[in-house]
Amino acid sequence: MYAYDELDRTLINERVEEFRDQVKRRLSGELTEDEFKMLRLQNGVYLQLHAYMFRIAIPYGTLSSEQLRRLAHVARRYDRGYGHFTTRQNIQFNWIKLAELPDALGDLAEVGIHAMQTSGNNTRNVTSDQWAGVAPGEIEDPRIWSELIRQYTTLHPEFSFLPRKFKFAITASPHDRAAIKIHDIGLRLHRNAEGETGFEVLVGGGLGRTPFIGKTIKPFVHGRDLLSYVEAILRVYNQYGRRDNIYKARIKILVHELGIDKFAKEVEDEWQEMRDSDTALTLDDAMIEDIRSRFTYPAYEKLPHTPEELKKAAHDPLFERWRKNSVSTHKVQGYAIVTLSLKPVGGPPGDATADQMDALADLADKYSFGEIRVGHEQNLALPHVAKRDLPALWNALDKIGLATPNVNLVSDIIACPGLDYCSLANARSIPIAQELTRRFANHETADLIGRLHINISGCINACGHHHVGHIGILGVEKNGEEFYQITIGGRADENAELGALIGPAVPYGEVADVVEDIVEAYLALRARPDELFVDTVKRLGVEPFRERVYATR
Amino acid sequence: MPLVKDGKITGDEFIHVADDAEVPGGGAILLSSTRFLGDPEALSRRAGKTGVIWPNNRDLDDLVPYLDRLAVVALVFPTFRDGRAYSQARLLRERHNYRGELRATGQVLRDQFLFMLRAGFDSFEVKKPADAEAFAITVKRYSVFYQPTGDGRMTALHRRMMLRHSESASP
Ligand code: SF4
């Protein structure tokens, strides 16, 4: 966990007071809605279809049990008893009242939670691997660097009014769980030939109307230079990013229009000018060490690799099914990372009730050193569970509805709020997800299908990351009716790719059938049972799928 | 429109001279960039103080040679959402060592004051009188700053380092 110090706490409290004043001026009419809009967006407050939506940051996806309890409190006291975890390690509340927002923020600030820059045209919440610090084979904990970037980008005086939103993601593992290639800046921590740690910097990734996979702008930037290099990128973007057209304002368009080489040269020129200047952002070892020292790790015990409790529980097929897709290898022997599915059959993806949050906070205290993680797949995780406790934990999770054994399977769907909440939506997302979880409710079938990610967005803004879903579903509007475009073969990991359209858009009522047909085609076409869906699409292309799915339509 | 300078509401000694009006020999004036670049040598050497209003999409390189002869550079916020002038301000102050008055003009509102101050602005043509009056309080909203700029405020990282030093130095 990162422990806030006095300075971090002071800043958050000052932000709450500033926002309290801004809300007061809005309510008294001193601020126009146009002026206030930008101010509230800078603090995570959107106006949605029915009410204000309030988005809270969970930087790099790490939460303490105390913080999770406080989120539960906010859900209960100020909202309707539940919250929605998003694809960017945020939680959203959908029914908040403007006049009560400052108090909700104040309650959150007491436990070091804020909503700064969770929306608006600024640098957004920094996301990272939800297994940071516990994944085997990691170069080092990427949250140290995420926190440095978080601080650096918070209330930045030069970059708080960018052409458009700007998102960072950081990974330190060979397998990218942070989807860095679809972010404005993606950072991959690695070692160079001299054994020094630094970052491969990617730029210009992003989804939305014009999706791009990020491109490498610099293969190695030393850790001490990270902030100055980032500042150079942001400065070039702030000055030259397009402001005439909201759809062309993201950095990906600038990178695309200039070409990566020309863009890289602009950044390099800027960087050489400023990297050693008076106000240089060069980090010395002591500063990095100071941040590092404020991440604390549990006092792990020396435990056996396979405890008796686990051997016994292995006879229970239900436990085994859950263990197989929810439990992952921890870097410390005898411990495990446990993913908790927020995708129950028939439920809206990513939602958790206040009661679930409270119960989970207790379980985290009991079984995971008081720590919870939030992943971009809209699931939660307990990062430090002793393997001997797995059977007991499973029982407890099952009682609160958090043991659905579908992690990474076809019903582990990522979906945006869509037309049920979002004022920009063309079509519903949540009911499509709910229907699909019902279609694939049979766990045997799901196991047979294997790893398959379905992503759903209610409009081209792509909050559900449909472009990079193995199966991507995008809501569009045709003559006032909800239609859906379906793509296959996308992925968001280190081999990130955009999916390809499989055929003409289909009406709401046919989406689940088409997805079922795609899955059936895959089962027939795959070379071996362990050839994943995306790999079959990669090997064969879209055509054989299109033929099978659209032959009878 | 009230002018806030060095933290206080003051009168503006500078007169805006339109592009087709005659440039007076004396007195403090503000010119558009186009007008100024028409004859920068002469205009920057006139007897009275000269200032230039520099648009946020024009390269600063054209202005840099004359900086030490200018009394004011006014940077423009066509709307408060357009943040290009923040970068220009920092470049003028931190890279080109401009020491004259750096003025924020356009849609300048209360909730941008501190960002502007940190970027190097020291005078503000404020849209609303109430905002101008609230200037002094508003810029004290924050006492912690995460990023270094040319304004000299110490960053949180540096304060932590100092704190550590004093802790380890005391017995
Ligand atoms: S993808 Fe569109 S519908 Fe879905 S949350 Fe984003 S803006 Fe709203």
C-alpha cells in the first residue's frame, strides 16, 4: 500500500475545499453551467441521463480495506447502495446530488481517496497492472512509478487544459495486464543491456472513433528522466494538438497526422531543451527511494507450496472450477492472487453493492493483509491470500456473490454503462451483457470454450474497449433503432490488435445469437482444444467466421 | 475589466492601439502581434513602453529577439478551456528568461489564477469583478505543489527530502 503523508493529505483536503467553494458558487448562480462544467469535470462529476455521476480514482488499482469500507459508505449515504467499477480503475456512483458532493468528497478524503482529474481534458487517473508488486517475474513494482506520475500530473499548472483527455498506463511485467498500448502514453518498465531500469515509452494509443495501437516513441528512457520526458510529450501535445474538432483532439491524431518519426523529433528537440534546465524534473535516487519506502508490503510467512487444506479441497469439483480460473501464481511461495468476478450471471458487469464492499473489506483484513485490487477488466482481486486459506475464502466469497467461476471466460464481459445511464449512448450495453451471461451460464460449456473476452460499448467512444475485445460489440443507431457492429480478433495485451468487422450490424434482439454462432464457429474451426479464440482468428482470419455466422442470415 | 497586478487590483496604464490606428510616440501601449511584427525594430525602440498581445498559436521564436525591450507580453486565453498559453508562459519565463510583465488576457476566471501564477503570469485582465476581488484568497487555496515550475514554489518531493534531512540531522 502507498501511505499518504501530510503533504498528500493536505493537498487532497485543499482540493475538497476548493470544490466546495466551486459548488457553492454554482448553486448561487455566480458560475454559469458552462463555466462550472469544466470545473466539475476536473473533479469527476458528469451530468448523465438521470442525475450527476461521480467518478472516483483508484490510482493503480490499489485499495485498502478501510478505503473500500468508505466507498461502501458513500454508496449507502449518498447514492443507491451500489457502485460501478470501470475499465480504468475508477469507481462510479450514478445518483449523487450536487449539493452533497463536497461532503462525499470530504468523507473520502479522510481515507486518502480523491476524484481529481477522473474526467475533463487533463491527465487522468494513472492505471497499472492490478497484480503490481505480487506478480512473478515483474521487473519492479510499477506502482512506484505510477505514484510518481500521479503526483506529477495532479493539478499540473501547464497541462490542466489540454486539447482532450490524456491517459497513462504502466506495466512492469512481460505480460501486459494494464493495456498500455491503448493509452495516450503507455510505459513498459524493462532493463536495458547495461542492466539499468527504464521505460519503453509508447504514445498515441487509444480507442474511440479513430482507434490506434500505441507506437514506440523511445525504446529506453531512464527512470530518472521519466518526468522530464513526459513533460516534453505533454508540452508538444498542448501546443500542437488539435482544438478545432473534438474528434481529432486526442494525441493519437497528432501522432498520426505528423507521423511517429516527426512527432518523436519534436518531442526530442523539446526534451533536449528542458531536461537539464533549472526546473528540471530529474529524479534523484533519494526521491525515488522516498516514494518506494512508502509502499509497504505484508510480512509474508514461510508457507508450503501445496498445503493440506488445498489438497483436501481439490476433491470438490466446484472449488476446483473456481480455483482454476480465479487463483493465480503469487511471487511468494504459499500465497496466491485471487480474482473476484464482478460478472455474476444476469448481473451488470462491474457493479458491487455496499454490503458486498463491506463484506469484502472484512475478508481482505482476514485473508489478504487488508488489501484489495481493482483491474481494468472490471473485476476485483485479493493480492496476498495464503493458499491454505483458499477453501475458506471461497466459501465466504460464495456467500456474498463474489465467487462466480468465470474469470477470463466468455461471461467475464467488459461493458460500459451504455444507454441505461450514459447521455452519449446510442444503444444499451448492460442488457446485452446480461443476456450473454445467461446464454453462457453453463460453466462446462464456458470451460470448453476457454479464454474469451467480450467487450461492449454503447457508442463509438468505446468506454467498453470493444475494439480490443476478442469479440467486440459496438452499439450504433440506425433509423432510431439500436444496432450492433461486431468485431473479432481484437486484444489489449502486449500483442494488442484492433478487431476486424465480421459483417453488417445486427439488431438488438440478434446480438446474443450472433455471438453464440461465432463461438460455435470457433469450436468447429480451432486446431486444438487449447488454441484460444483470438489465436484461431489470427490463424484463419475473419472470413471463415463470417461465412459460418452470416450464411443463414 | 479589472486588472490584477502583483496581487492587487490596479488601473491599467497600457492603451490598446488598434491595427489601423496611429502609434503614438510616447505612452504605454499594447499592440497586436501582426502590427508589432510589421516593424518590430522601430516599435520596440519607441520612447513609451511597448507591449505585445501574442496569440496562442503563434511561434514564440518570432518574439524572442525583442523580449528585453518589451514592457508587457500579453498571452491569450480565447476560452478558458484553451490551455496553450500556459506553455507559452512557462517557455517565456523559464527558457527565454523574460522578466517583464506577463499578462493573462481573454477568458480569465478565478479558478485558473493559481495555475496561471505558477506558469509565470504576474498580471491578469480578469473577466468578472468578483473574481478580481477574490484574487488574494484564491491563490492561497493550495499550500502543496507537486510539480516544479519557474515560480520557485518548492515541490512536495523536495520538501520531503528536506524533511528527511532535518530529521536525520537532529539528535
Ligand atoms: S462508450 Fe459511449 S455509451 Fe458507453 S459509457 Fe462511453 S460514452 Fe457512454
